[in-house]
Amino acid sequence: MIERHISELLIILQSSKIEFVSACGFRLSVMKRVFTTEVETMAVDGVTFFINPTWPLQRSKLANLFTMLHEAMHVWFRHPERLRDSRKLYGDLVHQAADYAVNLHLVQNGSPYEMPDDGLIDYAFVASDGRALSTELILDKLIQQQQEQQQEQEQDSDSGDSESAECDGSQQQDSSQNSDDSDSDSDQNTDSETGSHDGDGDANGDGDADDSSESESGNSGQNAGGNTPSSCGELLPAPVDLDPHEVAEQHIAAATLAKTAGNGTLPDWMQSLVNEAAQNSETSWLQRLHDKFATIAAARDYSFERFNQAYAVVGMIEPTLYSEGIGKVAIVGDESGSMSDDELNMATEQTAAILEEWQPDSVEIIRHDSEIVYTESLSAGEQPTPRTKRSYGGTDFQPVLDYCAEQQVEVIVWITDCYPCDNPKDNGIPAIFLGTSYGSERYHERELWGDFIDIRS
């Protein structure tokens, strides 16, 4: 019975005339479906759709449709993969951030189904341009709010301890002054004062402070715990052995089915996710980077007599470009982001190796946060020096853009999480952004120019 019920709900989503709703229905349909009591509601982990066999039968059809739409959006945004490592550090806050992002997106894009009362939504997480903030930025704000709440609680606790100490001192002084009084009078007096102090603590203590703080931070509903199952469903971390190509192929399949169903074109934000998935499912990031250089190079004079051994990292025998096709190239590393040192160094080294085929005039290695913190010039055949010292400051692209313009750089390869503090604009220099999967959302959110390639694909 439950299997048929879920299938009927999926058909309703797939038949929607709202394009992204239809695509969400197909996105769930191409996933493995498991009915299990190990989840209390519904849940996704990136490749599997888990359903409690009794929970949906206790709810209305419209309520179940919203939950399924919500879960599908987690998968489209690749939350199980993107947030897997963050969950180890921040726990339930990660689920909260993902739910805020999804629910805002659903409301802003015209979900035909009403969000349940215990769903999380806060319009403080909407940017000045009216768009919902990225999940990672919402998480940053939730972490800041939590830290501020903890500081307030510690201050309240310190204040309570101080008042208690003053109260105890007053009691001791009164006891000394009235040492000739009867023991019963002394006991009665002390009990009265202690009771009065405890009453103040309850009236002005952590309980009321927590309620006030949650209200100010915008946490509404019963799901303030984040991972506590709610009517919006659950979010599970992606399996450790998850194949990102499988997720990409499911994205493509869902989009193809939605278009075939005749529901029109996908919205731009969803189509960009599909385009990126198509890239990820076909070739490695090294091959895609090579292809980008091929479109930029002006000269196309190849010779197999000059075999490029450096390019063997992608397992192919390729000719070397005999004449110059690219001028000066800058390989820029953003040291403020969440990519590891190994990822930054690996991407820099392998980009330099790919560049050998195109024989650029020179290669500039640039590392930056809110300003340029390191530069290195490479001659033909030289490899960049691995850098282990990182600055972890803010992120500003403009100093790098200005420097590249001054140095007459012709191509920028930017290894970054695509989250500058400013809103940089295209200065005319072709750019290729290399980042991790969640950087894609930021790349599109900030409307950066050039192309984006996921280095974990």
C-alpha cells in the first residue's frame, strides 16, 4: 500500500506544470527507494530515498508532497555530499542551514504546497538582492548566533555566581551579628533568603534567555534542533563511497525526463546544475581544463614529435603545441576558502603540468585572501613550490584582478571556493574557476564570469 501511495505522489509531482516541481518529482524517481523504520519520516543521502512505511499514511497528500519536494531539493543542491564534513564539526546546525536554504528557495520559486508549521524559514537569510543566501553562508550565521548565545549564557552564569557570592556573604554577616539569636530564628532567616535568590534565578535565568535568543535568531517551529525529524523530513550524510558521477548522471536523467514530459524548460538555476552535472559525468576535471585551454589558445600547430610527458597524468598520449598559443597565465589560489592545503597544491601543480602543452609565455603563481600574500614566477618546465603556510583571511578578488591587469595576464585559472566578500566584475581577462562542488552554487550565486570546474570530479 505504501509503495503505491508514494508512486502516486511522485506522479503528481512529475505532472506539475511548474518546471522545477516536475524535475524534483523525477529526481526522486531515479533514486533507489527504500522503505525502512530506521528513519522516522522521509530522508535522502544523495542516492537513496528513504521512507518510513507508516509515517506518510498518517498525513495529508499535500503535506507529503511538500516533504518530497523538500527532500528532492536537498538532492539537487547536493547537500548530503557538500555538508558531510561540516556535520562532523557543527552537527545539527548543518541540517538547520540546509533546511533554511531549501525552504526559502521553495517559497521564492512558488512552491504549490504549503510548508508545515514546524518547517524552518527565516527571511533574515535573504540577501539584499532578494535571493536566498547559500547554505554555507547560512551555516556561518547560525554558528555566529550560537556562539553569541553561549557567550550570553556564560555572562548570565557569571552574574548569577556573583550575586550568589554576595548573598552568601550577607548571610554570614547577618548570622554573625545575630549569633545570640535562637537557632530556629537563624535557620528561618537563612532559608528565606536562599529561597528568594533561587526564585530570581529561575525568573531571569537560562530558560527565558534561550527562548528570547531563538526568537531573535529567527528559529521558528519545533525543529530548532535541526536534525530532529520534522514534517520537512530528514537529511542524511552521503555514503563514504558515494560516486559523484552517479549523482551527476541522476541529475541529468531527471532533467531529461522532465523535459521529455513536456513541462517546458528548466529554470536557469536548475539548468546550471544540470549543465555542471553533464560536465562532471563525462570527463575528469583535468580533461575539461585542457579543453578550456584549447578554446583559448590562438595557435593550433601540433607535433607528435614533441610528446608531452606531463600530460600523461590524464592517461592520454597527446601532441604538444609547437607554436605559442597562450600568453601569460596566472594560477591563483584563494587561501581563505575551505579547500585543504593538499587540494590547493594539487590543483596548482596539475594545472601547471597541463599548461606545459600550451607553452605560455610565463606563469604567475598567486595566493591571496583579502590581498595578495604570495607570488612566484615560473619559467617553461618549472613546477610551482608547494605552499604550506596559509593566511585564512577574508576574500577579495579585486587586488588579484588589478595585479593581473598590470602584469598583462591573458588567462586566469582561479582555485577558489567562489565566495568573495565583494561582487567582482569581469575585467575582460578569460577566467576558469576551479573549486569543489559547493563552490558551484556560490559561482552562480555571485554571477561570476568565465567557467567553473569541480576539481573533485
